[in-house]
Amino acid sequence: MQTRHVEVVIPAEEVSLDGTLSLPERPRGVVVFVHGSGSSRHSPRNRHVAEVLHSQGVATLLFDLLTADEDQTYETRFDIGLLTRRLLLATDWLKTAPAASGLIIGAFASEFAHAMSDLPISRFPVPKLEELPDDVRERILAVQQKSGFIPNTFIVLAHRPDEFRAFFAYYDALMLKASGLSKAEREMIVVATSAVNGCEYCVVAHSAILRIFAKDPLIGDQIAINYRKAPLTPRQRAMLDFAVKVAAESQKVEQSDFEALRAHGFVDEDIWDIGGIAALFALSNRMANVTGMRPNKEFYALGRAQ
């Protein structure tokens, strides 16, 4: 697959930032690379990751967050407000670039994500573990012991313990039970519908879980960018078509949708599960967006190694 590389200049308030926009034939989406302090768009690691994305039909934008002079100053390298504005400006520029017109935009962060972890994880008060009811605290600590960190959704939703219990009871009932859907397929539904709903947290977190269940380092990104072009079976494609319809246009669901799923071997209980997962995460997506919930940096690397 041929990839065209274009050197670009991105206006960023009073300065201009150099970048490289790389475009494979008929790109499926574009990923903006956000490098760490002391690095640049010439980072061998980032360029290697970009080449892998190009081979999968995904365009990339590698650009310098700082000018050469700014990168010589310690304070500027770690000015999170400045770096965040630069990222947003570059993203806005990309949306108007003719070569990237209409492409879904994602981001790949390296050390920058560690610095970003100092930003608030919610717009609402975040409770301390010791202040939580025993059952809520025990559930959070059990997740921490298993995963090695506390996913931010647990601590953010714990702001309201009764709603925390209700949400995770429904989550357990849908996502952990025996089902005609595999664990990976359930996560596919979460990623695809969360992408439609524009939920950063759920796309990042559940793409990581999907990579682990599917044992595939690419599938989460592929479904998040455009599930219709992801390497899915016809059965999985039909499943996601229905799930996305439930998430975005549930008023248009009709009997023919059921017949299409049955033709791929789904029974009515499976169809309920697909709809239930899409509906539950429609709630989750909206609450994550309302709270301004931020993904943990740990999610970005999970399941990447084959």
C-alpha cells in the first residue's frame, strides 16, 4: 500500500508548528501523534507505530508540539495548558485540511499522557476511598488488585454510591453472564457504539479490553475508527450494525432488523443482549461526557503487544 507523506505547517496562535501528514490510499481515518517532552515528530518509535497504521489504511499526523526554541525550556516542555491548546489547535487544523476532509480523528499519546494524568478526572467531586461505603470501596479495591490500577470510571461514579451500585449491577448482568456473545463481541459493541456517541473514555478503555479478549493489538482502533471497514465476520458486522442503530436511532429499530440477526444465527436472547449493551453504554457514554471523565494512561498500552 503506497503512502504519501506531506510536510505541513500548522498555525498555533503566535507560532507555527511543523508536521508530517501521511496518507495511505483511501484512508479509513487519521491518528494524531502526541509525543512526550524532549521528543519530536522524528521519534523512531512513533514513526514505527505510524508505519504500522499506514499498512492498515490509517493516515497519521506527526507534528511538533513546541518550536525548537520552546523545546529548550524546561517550563515550556511541561506546560500542560500550552501543550493541550497546541493539540486542540492541530486537531482543528486537521479537520479543515482538504487531504483529511471527512476522516474520523483519533490520537496516540506517549509520555504526554503521563503529564496529562495530572489533569482532573471529573468535573464533579471525586471521593476518597476511605470515605466510601464498605461495599463500594471493596469493589474498587478488587478491581485495582486485578488490573493494577483503579479505572477512573469507578472512582468518578462512586460520587453517588447508589447509582454506582445500580450501574455495575446492570453491567455485571450483561457483560459477565453466559451468553451467545463472546466477551470480545460484547466489547466490540461497547467500542463501536461509544465511538458513535463520541465518548473518549469508553472508546479508550474498552478498546484496551477488546484488544486483550480478542488477542489482537489492532482491532480496537479499527472498530473505533470505522467498524464497517474492520476485519469482522459477517455475523459480527450484523451485530454491530444493529448495536449502532440502537445507540443512534433506536426509534428506527424494526422487525426486519431481528430477521437480519436471526439469519446470522442470533437468537432472541442474544438480540436482547446486543440491545441491552448498546443501551447501557449509551448511558455510560453520556455520563462520561457530562462528568468530563478522562481515561487512565494505563489503558493506552494494554493489549498492544502480540
